[in-house]
Amino acid sequence: MMALEFEKPVLELEAKINELQNMSGDAGFNIADEVSRLSTKSKKLLTQTYSKLTAAQKVQVARHPERPHLSDYIKNMITDFTPLAG
């Protein structure tokens, strides 16, 4: 996933959460409390980050190459679609 500069702290935290989840499954010990705490922290950080975006950062988000497009919504919501053009 291509990350914008202001999204990197959130993505690093989510990577740590994924790493802990993989460790938990492999080692057989329970670290669910730590994963839960980090997940809560990640959600809070994400909310804080996006609530304080500058105008330029909002434009970056709107123009992000991996953002969903109409065709993505159509593929996931409608099974029988015929585009009408011209």
C-alpha cells in the first residue's frame, strides 16, 4: 500500500499489530490484551490524524492512486451491470 507521509505512524502501528498477531499464532501464547490495546491506539491515532489534515493533505487523500473508484463500488455492489454509453 502506498502511504502518504502523515499516514506512516498509523501504518507502522498496524504493522506492529499484525506482527504481534502472527507471533501469537506461532508461539502459542496469548497476547490478545496487547493487540487490543494497540488496536484501540491505532484507531484513536487514525481519527486524530484525519481530523487535523491541512487543505493540501486533504487534496493528497482525494487524489490518492489507491482510493476506491466508481468501478470498485460497482464490482462489489452489483452483480449484473451493463454500462450504457453514447
